[in-house]
Amino acid sequence: MAGGSEAHGDAQFKGWQKHFNTYTIRGRSNITYATYSALALFGLYMYLKPKKKPQQA
């Protein structure tokens, strides 16, 4: 994004940083996919969780 014109290769990253880095287009897209997936799973959980029954007096 901003900064010098250094090329950052995947070789310098290890572990999860290789897949989720901000220096490459693929890394930024992986972050986006992970965020959208997490939001979709949270929405699905909220939609499918059991509804609370009102208490009877």
C-alpha cells in the first residue's frame, strides 16, 4: 500500500503470516475471506440458535 517499492515475497513469512499478510494481494484477499467467513458463521449461529421460551407464571 504505502511506503517504498520493496517487493515482499512469501519466502520471508512463516506460519499463518504467510497466508495473512498485508504486503501481497493474496494475503489481503485471504484476510477479507476470513473476515466474511467469520461474519457469516456468526450470523448463521445467531439465526439457528434455540429460541428462549417465555416463563409461565
